Amino acid sequence: MGEFTINKEKVLQALGTVEEPDLKKDLVTLGMVRDIEVGVNQVSFTVVLTTPACPLKELIRSRCVEAIHKHLAADIDVTVNLTADVTSTRGGAVVIPGVKNVIAIASGKGGVGKSTVTANLAMALHRSGAKVGIIDADIYGPSIPVMFGAEEMQPTITPKDGKNYINPIRQYGIKLISIGFLTPPDSAVVWRGPMASQALKQFFGDTDWGELDYLLIDLPPGTSDIHLTLVQTVPVTGAVIVTTPQKVAIADANKGLAMFRQPQINVPVLGVIENMAYFTPAELPDNKYYIFGQGGGRKLAERYEVPFLGQIPLVQSIREAGDEGRPAVMTTESVAADAFREAAEALAQQVAIRNAKVEKTKVVEMRL
């Protein structure tokens, strides 16, 4: 097979038979194939994925190689370069225009580990190659500064276009903002709802976020003024519900999920994450003890017909990592790190599917 019997058009024809597993269209139609180069008995090209955290990247790579061998020649040397361009439906957004996806991380009740899940999802997405930020929207009980070992840090201010902007704290490559960076560590924030809501608005409008693929919003428990302020301030790509398996947590998670599905809010639910799903002792990594019950999060996802993004085990290393200010996913080899990475990949996958198939989320206009 020589350079005169193979050309870019034939390569595109072959790759036109490769379907993107989630979007159910071929790579060429989706515009995911770029930079085709052909030589004597060799072909190279780039496939632009919808997220660097794509869990199906190796499947797509192997299918591309198979398609070239099947439709052109079996002895061609194929090089598939994978890159990513995170999709978005936020084009033309007035507030935080450089942020591609705003993702709400919510729960019905406190104590389910929502902030821990947020921190580790963010780290996992960042480690995959994505640009990530976190807004700690729990004004009364901020946890993100502790989770990232940044309690003593304070953001700086930069004037731009006649306005002062807050520069988010950057820790481990992730941009962070929290009321915990702006108030003394031992003081309580005793504010009425409107003041807390105004602080959240400033985290969006008065903070220089720059370019981000994912901005995760660590919401307080329940369904409060903060939740309404979020959906009234920016179009939210989707929401993730965090729960533990037991009945009392699921009962409240139902309410949290139902809030996003109310017709006047209408934020897509990207999926459910079941935290503290089972206990695994470090000395017995293959053993699972279902201390808080079994399967509650999966049943919640099935009931509302939303994706189940994964189970996070109850292990001592996650607690230790949070206390040390280094999210558990930063440990390269551990059950917990693997669980968070898989959940992050599932989340990124659902964001890509949502952006391809669901219309743009609108800012909520509440009428009294």
C-alpha cells in the first residue's frame, strides 16, 4: 500500500464507519477527526474527544485502527492521537463567559460527604487534563479551604475595566473561592439569606475565573435561598446528587433531586453518586461491609431514570486525606482514588451527552 493509493478522503470514509459510543453518530459527522496525514503504509490523525476524562477513549482508539485496517489495508501503520475539546451550551453567556460547564453538586441532607465528593471529582477531572474550578456555596459551613489545605490563604484583588475582581485561590491546579478565604477561620458567618445570596452572586460576577471546562458548585444541604440564587444567576449545565445508602439520606436526596426537576427550574440531573456505599478495611481490600445499607443510591437513580455515576467506599484514607488538605484522588494507587476517578469519568461523559442532546439551560426567572 503506497502513498498514491491512499489519501485523506479514503481515511475519512473509513473513519465515517466509527460511531461515537455515547452520541451515536460517526466521528466524521461529529467533526471529531482532524489533522489527517498519510504516508507510505502509514496514517496518522487526531480524534478530538468531548472531554479529556472520556472513559471510552481507548475503545474509540481501537475502533479507529480497526476501521482503517478493514476498509483500507491490514498492514497500514495507524497512529491515533487523542485530544479533547470540552463541549458547552453556554456560548454567549454574560456571567462567567469563559466557563464551559457549571455543575451543581447537591444533597438533600448534611453529613453525606458532599464536599469530599466535590473536591475529589474536581481533582480527578483536573488530573485528566481539564481546567477546573470550585465555588464553595456553603456560606455558613465552608469546607473547601480545609479540603485543599488552604485555610490560611487569602485571595487577591485585580482591577480590570474599571472594576475590582477577586482572583480565586489556586491550589493543586484548581481555582477555588469560598467565604472561608474571606473571613477569620474561627468566626461564624451570621447572615440572613439575602446576604448569603449576595455573596454567591459575587463569587460568580466579581471573580476572575478565566477559562474553565468545569466549574463545580459545592451547595449547602437542603433546598434553600442559595440553590435559587444559583439557578437565577447562571445557566447550570446540570446537577449531581450525592447521597449515602440509608433510607433517611435517600428521603432527603429525593427532595434535592426533585427541586432541580421542577418545571420552573428545569436543570438536567446528570446523575447520582452514592458515598460511603460500603466499608472496606485497609487490611482486607476485597471485603465490603454495608454499614449504612445497600443500593439506596442506585435505587434512587433508577426511580428517577437518571444515570448512576458510581459508589464511593467508606475508607479511612478518604477521611485522612480530607484532614490533611490533599484530596484522596491525589493518591495514585488506592480503592478510593479509583472510585473517584471512575465517578469523574462518568460525570464528564454525562456532561458531553447532555450538551449534545439537551437544549441549553436557561436562567430561572422567579415570579412572585
